[in-house]
Amino acid sequence: MRRRRNLAASVGGWSARHRWAAIMIWVAFVAVATIAGSAVGTAQMKGYESANGDSREAGRILDGAKFPDVAGEVVLIQSPGDGPVVTDARFREAVTRVKDAVTATGQVTNVRTPYDDPPSPVTPDKHTTLVQFDMKGEAKSAGDRVQPVLNAVAGVQKSYPDLHVEQAGGASADKLIGEAIDKDFVRAEQLSLPITFGILLAAFGALLAALVPLALAMTAIIGATGLLALTSQLLHVDGATPNLMLLIGLAVGVDYSLFYIRREREERAKGRDKQRAIEIAAATSGRAVLISGITVIVAMAGMFLTGNGIFMGFAEGTILVVLVAMMGSLTVLPALLSLIGDKINARLIHGTVRTVTGGRVTWERKLGRGGEGRLWNAVLTPVLRHPLVSVVLAGGLLVALAIPAFGLRTGPQTIDDLQGNYAIANTFKRIDAAFPGGNEPAIVVLKAADVTTPEVKAAIDSFKTRALATGQTNEPFSVQVNPDKTVARISIGMKGEGAAAEGTVRTLREKVIPGTLAGVGSAHVTGNVAGSMDFNAQLSRSAPLVFGFVLLLAFLLLLSSFRSLVVAVKAILLNLLSVAAAYGVLVLVFQRGYGEGLLGFTSTGTITDWLPMFLFVILFGLSMDYHVFILSRIREAYDRGMRTEDAVSYGIRSTAGVVTSAALIMVAVFGTFATLSLLTFMQMGVGLAAAILIDATIVRAVLLPATMKLLGDWNWYLPRWLNWLPELSHGDDDDDDDDRPDLVQQRREPLPVG
């Protein structure tokens, strides 16, 4: 009984036969998505949408309270231990100069100094004070107007070299830090494109073969970005989502095209005509791309269960770009291959280089060749000869790498995440040292019918008294009331940091607020510390759901795709092992600091709190790429009559070249994250690159073949009660064995292992 032709084969065959229609549909899709997306714009999430629990409710109330949208700034004025104090004439003169200078710019309002009423903060030793002011206009555009103020403060600093006169705040951070991070992302994107092109050119030795995957990936990213603008109207996204989409889309899109083109060229080299080669590539590599893409999408969908806006936005963007890249590989790529034909193998650059160098510089033609390579032969031969030893050694290495992950400690993003020589970062640290908690106060949001009544004012005064009496809070203390007089925003400094600050938030929520503010309205605590606590609490509740969802659906997808209980379970276990090893690498490098000198960063002793969950989901999806691609080739050979051991050897040897190139591209693209200034993105880049490298080498070349050799025909075990699963094709159903002398020969004469 003939099995039904798979979806990828049907779509690819149609596209190859109607190439111009397929190409025009793709171009129209990208154009319409881009134009529509540009028309509506990407809707970025509001601040409270990235929060959880009590912090989210506080943020939601503040968002609707119509408080003046202003950006607060401060100027730190600090003298050394033997220098003037705030009451000395020289210190007063410097403060006055700062006030006059910033006021003269015409960009500030509400300037406050230690000599005003009420005064701005002064340290107990009187060597440090702050000049506080607000930027005119809306806060979201204050960064565009803050440069004259920065220049004015810098001018005062030159006149007082014996003092620290430095500015910091929301607007200046947006200006100085925001621009630096934007430049980082631009540089990473500019690096990733030529690196990817270079690897493709080296792998294929052909210009068109290198350009087609890159062009397809970029158009997929453009189309997905347009779609993101549309979907973001319903589910807002973080501003970093498009940057993440570019790097993920580039890595995945190029890999999918690489798998497809490699198989099509291989079939052409065996004498297939153009149409037949594309059909076989669609039925085999196309199907692997379909399974792999769906696996990534399923894994990323797990992040919707977190209930956190940042996770859900990242999932939204990643799903879109993977979906569009997968669709492009299955539709427009076969059409392009049909249109270009064997010209894709033209070696213009290779020929030019060879001519210019007199034949001294050349490289092997990879397209249409077996791709085995001496290296992978040298690795695979002893692995298949001694599978048990190989499993023990490779598994032991990954377990050793994973052990440090048990000591993984997470923490929120702070100013310490900013790596490099940023003066404003040092200013923030000086302010925090002089006024502990002043940069990250607890924010209590009180909502009532009228927060200006004597009863509510008395409750706020009582709150201040009891909060300061705990010994866990300190000045500055301030109260702001919205225009409708329905919301009071109470700010109070917290002593200490880390566990001490979290204890302060719990004290405010559980003891101080119930005894003071609870009777006059609803009160919620937010701020950086409270937000981090609520995020971690939500993550603890949602993590089991996310992990269970991803593992279960990935298992079901693999089970139905390969009709093997063993293959599905083993793939899950191997992926978990590679992810755990990547966690261990993160701990060794960024928590214990073993990579500080090499990567040029200073360890904070923690991993960013949202990163482990994000890495698990995305790595679990991406690591399936190679696994599915190789397993599909192995199953294809097995279905045609090869013994399991021979099918394993054939599948891995025949995919070695393309999988190695694909892994190098992913590692290189993710490695560009390590050049960014934010430690969080450095951690993300190293974690992604490490996991892909581990999966494409130790797992693929050692653990996968060794375990399959040990299990033999048990690899394909399927309980009888699961026989209802559809029997899907891993090859082309119309391709008879008589047309495949390579496989027939290998079936009759098993491949030598030694």
C-alpha cells in the first residue's frame, strides 16, 4: 500500500512546476506585509505589561492615572573626604553654577537644590548632594532634548576639577546608554551578515548558492517584521523583539535553505533531472524543515504560559519569523531552484580566486557531493566500533558540563549589566552608594476616591512613620497626586540590596500597608525590587507548565513523525542534556567569571533572571534542527531496506558537511551577541552558541550514533496500541529502489564500520 505523499513534497512540487507564480506570491506577501506593517507601526508594550503580580497591578493603575509624563534627572555633586562640604562657600558655588547652567538651557523645570525648601538630599557627612530637576515635555522624547543639559553640566565639571559634577537620570540614560546599545545591535547585525555569507561561500564554493539562502532569510525577516507590526496591535512587544527576530531568523532561515539546497544538488549530482531533484529534496529535506520549524514554533509557544509580556512578545516575534522562514523554504525556494537550475553551482568567485592565485588557493566543491569528510569519518568509525565507550565518555563530558548548572543563581538586570567604559554607569553607582535605595525606591500606589482628604493624608503620614520606624527604609520620601486626585504615588527609599531589599518589600506589603493604607483604599507596591520579586514568583509558578508543555508536545510531534517511541524519548533526553550543558557553560563563564578576560566583561555573580527560561525554550526548539534533519535521513535509509547500523552511518556521513556548515552559521550569528555591551545579551549569545555547538558535535557525532548502534532495531520500537499513528513518508514515494543504486548497493553490502 502506497503511503500518502507528505505535505512538503506536494508544496515543493507545485512550486517547482509553477515557479513564477510561487515567486510572485512570495514577493507579494513580503511587500504587503511590509507595507501594512509600516502603516500601523509596531506597538511596544507598556511598562506594566512586562510586570507580574502586585507590581503589574500598580503599574496598570499608574498608567491610567494620567500623571505628568516627565523625565527626572539629577546632578551628583560630590567632594573627596578632605574636600569642602555642602555648607562651604565653594560647594555652594558649584551647586549654584549647576542650577544656573541647567536652567539656562531652557529644557528643565522644577530645579531643586539642598538650599531650597524642600531641600534636595544631602548625605550625613555633607560631602555629597543632588541637584534634582525635571525635563520639559514628554518623558518618551526627553532623551532627544537632553544633550544641551549634559553639555551644561560638563561645562561646570571643567570649572570644578576637585569635585564630581555628573548627571544621570532617565533622559540621559536613554541618550547615552540607549544610543550605545542601538549601535551594538547595528554592529552585531552588520557582523552577522558577512560572516554568514562567508561561511556559505566557503561551504558551497558558489556565489549563487551562498546568496540564495541569505536572500531568502532576509526577505523572511522583512515579511515577519511586517506581520509583527500587525499582531503587536493585539499583543504588544518589547523593543528588542525585532533585533532578536533578525538574528534568530537569519540563523534559522539560512539553515533551512542550506538543508534544502544541499539535498537538491546531491540528487542532481546523481543524475536526476532538475524537476525530479527538487521533488526529492522537497520530500526529504523539505519534510525535515517542516518538522523542525513546527518543533521550534511549538517550543516557543510554551512561553505564552508564563503570563509575562516580555516572554510572550519574544515568543510572538520568534514564532512569526520561524514560520515565515519555514514557509519560504517550502514554497519559494523550490521555485528559485527550478528557475536558476544548475547555474546555482557556478563557481565564479572560486574560479576568479584560483586564476588570480595561479591555482594556489582553491577549495573543494561541496554542492552535490557526499559531504562525508575525513574528520567525520575519523570520528564516526570508532564511535560505531565502540558505542558503549563512546556513550560513557561523551555523556560523562556533558554531565560534567551540566553539574555547575545546579549552582545557577539568577538576579535582575541592574546598571552593573552595562559593560564597558560608560561614565553614566559610574555616576549611577556613586549615587546609589551615597544614597542607598535612592535609585531604586519602593513605589507604593494608593488608589482611592480622593487621596487628598484628611483621612487619606493621615493614613499616608502614618505609613511614612511606621515604614521609617522599621529601620528598613529611609529618606527620600515623596508623595505625588494625579490630576483626578484618585491615585497617590508614594516613593520611599530602601536600605540595603538583594535579600535585604526584598525583605523591605515584604514588610511594606505584609505589615506596614495593612495597618495604615488598607483602610482608605487599595495599595500596591512596585519598583525594581518588587518587580523582580513578582517576576520570580510568577516564573516559579509557570516554569513547570512551560517545561511540561514544551516536552510533551515535542515528544508527540517526534512520535508521530518518526513512528518510534524510542526515537522520541531519546531525542528529548539528548536535547535536555545539551541544554543542561549550556547552562553549565553559562555558570562557569558568567557566574564564576572564567571567561572575563576573553570576553571582556566583569561578572555580577548571577545570570539574568529571565534568561534560563528563554534559553530552554529556544534551545530546545533550535537543537531539533540537526536532530530532525539527521534522523529523517537515517529513517529514509532504513525504510529503503538498510540495516539500522548502516542507516545511521549513512545518514550521519551524508549530512556531515551541511550540518557542520549550518552549525557554524548559528554559532557565528549567536556569537555576535557576545560583542554587545549588555551582559544579558552576552549571556544569551554564549548560551545559544554553546548549546548549538554541543548539539552539532558531541550529541550529533557521538551520542546519537552510539546510542542508535546500541539499541539496534529497538530504535524503531512502536507499541501496537500506537499503530493508529499515520505512516508518513521520509523519502519520495514514487522513487523506486531501482533508481537508487547507491542505497541498493549499501543494503546488499553493508557499510564497513572499521
